[in-house]
Amino acid sequence: MFVANPFRSLALVMLLAFSPLLFADERARILVLGDSLSAGYGIELEESWVSLLAERLADDYAYQVINASVSGETSGGGLARLPALLKEHQPALLILELGGNDGLRGHPLNIMQQQLESIIQQSQNAGAEVLLLGMQIPPNYGQRYTERFHQVYTQLAKQYELAYVPFFLEGIAINRDLMQRDGIHPTAEAQSVMLDNVWVGLEPLLKKEN
């Protein structure tokens, strides 16, 4: 006759209860907070620069990449989502790629700057280092607006002593072969260039595996 072992049953219950902890990913996290440029708009997700970043990190760095980018996102939208993201993921690094949609829609730049600044402050207060990806926009709203738009990033990077990439789409935006038909979003072929641009600012912040 089979007799159940109460200790074995108790051990199984405890294993199931603590299994999320046993199998949790303990790697430090990189949170990417961006818009369609980081969400992989118009291409396969695995082709995006964020996915390529995860692949590049896999060999020498113990980081998990969390892509919280949303197509169409503005600095205000990112700011609204940030507290929950910081609480859930507790990132060691935050890559901030927002503001492009603010500029394309002609949003007030003082408001955009305040919102980006709040994202930076909250991230730093949560213990995350911030890498700021700068953007440039076409002169649709005049030269003064265009120049002031880019200055927002430069000022924030200097004020908060951030790791900084002055122009995220350097070497891409003026190359038609690397842009989709809309003239706004990079192609799949451009993603490795985008990653290289990010890597210049990101690599000094990374800690290699022992």
C-alpha cells in the first residue's frame, strides 16, 4: 500500500512557492524608454537596434534589456509611464530616447525640457544611470525652433552630467537608402548603425562579467 510522505509534499509546496525567486533573472537591467525609433516601427522586432543590443551584450555583459518603447510616444507619455516601469524593473541603466515626436508636433520646448528633466531626475533618484540620446528635427517650424530643440538635449546632458549621444540618427537621417519611405523611420539595415551610435555612449557605463 502506498503511503504519502508528508515531508515530500511540504517540500513540493515550498518549491512551487519559491520557484519565481529561484528562476528569476538576476541580471542588472537596461531599460529603454523611447518611441517608434526604438520600438522597431516598420521592421521585424528582432531586427531593431534594441534587440541587436541584447545580442551584443550576451557574450561579455550580464545585463537584461527591457524595451519599454512605444510608437508615437512623447516625453509626456514616457514621464507618465515611468514610475511604474522603475518600480517593476528597477533598472541599473536607462536609455532615454524621447522628444522626437514632441518636436515633429511642434510642442512647446520648455514643456518638453521639463518632462525630460523629470524623467532624468526620477531615474537617477531610483538609482539608474541615464544615457540620453539626442535628436534633431527638420526645420518645419523655423530655424529658431529647430536649433532650440537640439539645445534642450545638450543642456540636459550638461546639467545632469549624463552619458550623451548628440544625434541618435547620425549617418542615417540623410541617407535615403537607410530610411523607410516615410522619411522618418530607419530601415532594418540602419539598425546596426543606430546601435553603434548608442554603443559609444553606453559602453563606458557597462560592467563586464567577472
